[in-house]
Amino acid sequence: MSQQRYAQIGQQILAASALLLLTVAMGPRDATAQFNQKPMAIGDLSNIYTETGGQQEFWKSEGLGMEWPGIWQRGFLRADALWIGLKNFEAPNGNSFDRKVVHVGPRSTGFGEMFPREFETVARFQPPEVTVNGRRTLDNTLEVDRVNPDLPSERMIRMRVNTQTGVELEKRVYAWSQDAHDSYHIQEYILTNTGNTDADEEIELPDQTAEDVYLHMQRRYVFQDKAAIPGSGWGANMMSDVVGDGMQDYEVDFHASYSWLGNSQGADLDPLGAPAWDDSPGFIPDGDDGGQLTQAAMFGVATLHADTSPTNQSHDPEQPKMTGFINSDDPITTGNDPFNESQMRQEYQYMANAGGTGLPVPQDGSDGPHEFPHQADVVDEDGNFKTADGDAMLGTAGGWSLAWSYGPYTLEPGQSVRIVVAEGAGGLGRTASTIIGRKWKQSANGNREQSDPTTPLEYDSDGDGTIESDERLGKNEWVLTARDSLFQTFQRAIAHYDNDALETQGSIPNPPKPPQTVDVTAGVDQVQLNWSTYDNTPKTERFEVYRGRERLVGSFEGEDPYDYERIATVDADGSGEYSVTDEDAVRGVNYFYYVQAVGAENTDDAAMTPTGKPLRSSRYYSQTYDPASLKRPPGETTSSFNVVPNPFNISSDPSVRWPSRDNRIGFLDVPGNCTIRIYTEMGELVNTIRHDDGSGDEFWDLTTRDGQLIASGIYIAVVNNLDNGETSRKKFVIVR
């Protein structure tokens, strides 16, 4: 690379920074569009991966990365920073840097520092095709770049990135859909001193040694999903902890950093688990303010392997060399520049020795690489996650991020080192969280002042019909079982890796393949499901069909909130073509479905896979993400349409309104191709609905064109039949 080109990179970084500032000023939007992204979404944990190997801060309010459980479609990862730093670097133009650091995240884009060369998704088989009423239904795109039947994992994302340091990053992300191993992704990082400092094939630094290289990571998890605690969308209440860093005795023998939702200034009730005691439309779905625990989960990363050196591939138990936590709004997380020598010295010092930068300093006064006490040791030392008002560890605008580093490695030209981690999640499921949270609110008669997080609450977590002693816990104890769940996730990932997960398909028992195609078609009085299978799926013994009401996540009503109902079981007869007719569907209700292939009872306990129950294909392969609802034939005449209910009274019994919809009216027996315009009694246009699906049903959520809820009054619906030009109008009444 020429000196002119190297100087141009600095100009590009300044331009990219200006673009990012402009993007933020213009409002929330995806500022990462300049780099390609691919989803990994075949199990309960899904994530978005960027071709640079890391991810800058997501600006979208809902976040994008780390959805768990995947059906909830809410991201829990605000930023995924990846830095590579080294000493005594001489650039191709002759400029020398005693410390050189390149960055992706937490706020830097990586543009001009990271140069993606390869980016692909590889699958063991082509993804299924799932349609609703003839249209493909998707959460994330399922397209793959190539199929490899011998792939050790079920899905892999691979990226190769050149960097300004001359150290190439290759990252591979592996995922499985088997339900005991679908809550983690194994991520493999390979650092190679290629000497290529830009995007072309030319080697600019063929003879330079990469001295004391560190791979540094930061994870900024957030728990904003319907949480009732202020600032949680930006991680203001993030808690962090570390096990296995050698600073104290642990009950586990692995190294991991992890986060959960803790306290936050401004919270007006016991915050652990973020219980929903008030109807807050921005957070609580459909007014479910019964007390559900909205955040009884933990996320984190465990180290599976780190080379001792380029010439010794055995695992180094001393890795990662640095662990800590950092204020997500600290100056070191912003304005990262691979030409700013002063800042790069601070960054390198932090990634090598967290206590030595004047940022978070260990309370014991040490200057070692592992911050201690841990953040959780400081904040929750009284056991209930509350500290004195004004504690500096709480209430920061951006919250706290986990931070850790691997190294230092000295790489001669052509040498490599390899690091493998598992990123995963664990915690109470949505059904358990809702039932336990409701019981806690009921135990206090709905009075916060009377609430006691230690009140024993019974929940049959294993579903055996008996309440054991470990199923009678206080609210906080139930929430903290998320730690046990997360650690089990890590232990399964470790056992899987140790069983050659990245080398062979036999590392865990494989579930049956999912259906190859699933088609859901809503008719006049039934919903028809048809599916076909892949060739040669002998492990499938039967198929099970599940249905959810009204929302993709399922209804929060009933004894098992958020659960899908099993509506059919079909024996696998080897025909390859199957069908089920849902005749219990109710008009006016939206339905979501998935079909699972079910195998024989599992007897293989490889990598801690449970035995004694059958393996199933992942619901995410066959899940419908668009609703299906019954339709009636179009009206015989334009004037035959009706408005139902009329009058609409929000105070009336729910049985006379559309199920699970407080604000909804139906226009029934309308023409199959028409427009419906709603006017006030004074003739002002409120909203226009285009109806063109050929049925006689259309629904309106009682909002204006601007999305505002309409007021009480008399309204006029004008239906225009677009096939024959006929027009008809009818009045209806809204009472609030």
C-alpha cells in the first residue's frame, strides 16, 4: 500500500466519523449499513453478525443482536466491540507507533480500519420454505451462500477481515438447533500475521513481526424488552460479574463474564426481574400489568480455548489475561482513531491491564489485569441488589459493559493463534416469568409497600405435578435461578466443544430435520396446514402442530401464558406429504403456527444432552411470522356490509368485542376489492383502508392516519367497490 493510500485511510476515517455524527443528528436509524450483516437464527438464541467481526452500537431503539428466546424478536445486545492492538508497529509509509489499535465498536464503525474480504453463511441443508396464504413468512432471511452436508454444525457464518495492523482476523460462528444446545453460539477467532494492511491482495508488511498482540472484546448487553425500569434500553442498570479469573474461589471450573438487569436510579419498586406492576404501553404488551417478570435472564461469554502461543496450540488456562467492566460512556469508548497515538496508548493499556488506566480501578489498590472486586461484588453485597443512593456504580446513561482480552501473542510473519468462546443465554422462560411474577403481586394484594421479594412462591418448574423444595422460592431467588441456567448453557457448550463440536457431526445427537416446506392457508371457516419433508428423514416418528393466538409470542392469558397450544399430532408414515385442518379457529382472531418433527426417545447423553425424551426439530425452521385468520366470502352487494360491533363501547363485556382486542372493529361482508374510508360526522377523513384480498372481512384498530386513537363520537364508513364503482355508507358509534 502506498504512502498516499495510507494517508487516504485517515481521511476516510474522519469522513466516516462525520457521517456517523450526521446519521445520529438525523435521528435513529441503522448506522451500520455500510457493512453487510447476516443472521444466525435457527435456535432459541439468535444474533446478527457483521462482516467486520464486531458490531458498533445499535441505534435502533429495540436493538438488533442477541434475541432470546428468539420468538420475542427483541435484541439484548447494544454493542459488540472488537479491538486488535499491538506494540511497535511501523506503517507502510514509514510512520511508527509504539501502540497501534484498530477498532469495531463500541461506537467506531471499523471503516478504514477493518477490510472485509470474505463473508458467507454455510448450512448443512437448504432452509425450509414457509408460507402464509402463499407468501413467504420470515423473521430473518434464511438464505445461505452454500450447502455443505458434512458441516460439523448445523449452520456456520464465516468472515475474513484484513486490518490496518497487518493481522488478519478470521471469525467463524457455529450454531445448532437441538433444544439442549440452541441457547449458545460457539465463536472461533483466528489471528494471523499476514502483513496485509488494506483490502487488496498486495502484502504491505511481509517481514514485520506483530509484537504483543491482544484481541480485546466488550459486550454491552441491555435488557430493555418491556422492562419497567428507567433507562434500561441503554443499559443504565446493567450488572456484571466474572467467574474463573483466579481472584476468589468459585463453584465452577470455567472462565466467563456475564450480565443481568440489576438496579437503576429512579426505579420505584424492587427492580430484580423488572416486574410489570403497572400498565405502561411502551413496555408492557397489551396491558399485561399482572406482575410478570419481564427480565429474568442472564447473558454472557465463556472461554472454551485460547492457544498458549503460535507454536503451542494447547489451552492456556491463564486466558483471558484481562477481565473487567467499563462505563459504556467512558471517553475511551468514543472517538477511537487508529492514528491518534495518545488515545491508542490508553486503549492498549486498558486491554492489557484494566486497572492501570485511571478508568475503573480495583478497590484493593492493585494494578493487575483482573478488576476486583467485581461490579456485582460491590453492588449486591447485601444480597438484594440495592445500595445507598448515589452509588457511582448505578444510573449511568449508558450503563456498564463487560470487557476482556486475550494475549499478548507475538506473531512472526505467517503465524496464527486461535481463540474459541461460547456466547449464550439462560433464565426463566416467559411462561414461568409470568406465573411467578403474578403470584408475587398477588402475595402483596397488589400493594407495592406490602411486597416482600422473599415470600415463597410455588411453581412447578419441571412439570411433574409436584412442588419440591427447590420449586418454592422467593421472587428474587426465582430470578437468580437464571445464573444456574446460564451456567448450564456454558457447561453444555464446553462439553460440546470438548466432544469435537467443530470437527464432527456426531458431537451431539442430531434432531430430526424440520419440514422442508410448510404452507398455511386461511379459508372461510378453517385454516389448512400442508407440509412436506426432506428426503431420507428416518428419525422422524411423528409431527406436532402448535398454534398461538393473536400475537407471535402467544397470548398472555390463560393458565400457561405465552405458550403455543398443540392442536394436532400426525404419525410420520414416510409419504413425505402431510396436512392438518384447524377447524377450531375463531373468526376475527390472528393465529400463528409451527410444525415440529419429533424423533424417538433420546438415549445419547453426549455433551450433557438430556435423555429419556425425544429430540425435536427447531420451531424456528417452521415458524410462521405472519398471522393467518379466517375469512368470509365477499358480500353479495356493496350495501350488504356491516360494522361490528356497533356501537363499540370500550366498557362493554369483552365477549361482545373481538377476542383479545380492546380497540378493533370489523367491516364484514365487504366487497373483495374495495376501499373503506372512515369520516367523522362533520365529514373529516379519519383513515383509509385498502381491502384487496378477495374476502369479505376487514378490520380497523380505531386509529387515525397518523396512528392516533380516535375519540368517542359518530363516524361514517364509506365503502367503494373497485370492481363495479358502487358506493355504500353506514354510520357507527364509538364510546370510550
